[in-house]
Amino acid sequence: MKGRFNLRQWAALMTAVILTVVFFSSSFFVFTHLSHECTGSHCKVCQELEVCISAISVISEAIGTAAAVFIACQITNYRILPY
């Protein structure tokens, strides 16, 4: 059927949307709270900043790895077959 998503396409779209929202919301939180008034060693904002920076790092590494695999497949003319 034209114009309808199958289950894999829908899952891929939702994954991309969720990753994009997490990436941009984490970035926004980091940019807005980077110069906060720290309360000490158990600062909740600092802990949340660490979590957000970790999420940004993991997403960036995953995107970089996927891009490297895609480029390598394009260079070698290797076709990834859907299962």
C-alpha cells in the first residue's frame, strides 16, 4: 500500500524522533544550566549535567559509527540486504 508505513519503517522513524528529541533536549539543558550556582559535591544540577553530557556522547558515537559503516559500504559497493 502506498503512503503507509510498515512496522519496521514506523519503528525506525520513532527511534530517530526519540533520539533527536533526547539529543536536543540534553543539549538545551547543558547550555542553559552550565553556569549554575553549584551547591557542592552532591549538586543535583551537576549530576543531571553529567547524565545529559553522557547521553550526548553516546548518541554522537552511535551516529558516527553508523556513518562510518555506511560510507565503508558505499566505497566497497557492498549492499546491505534487508532481512
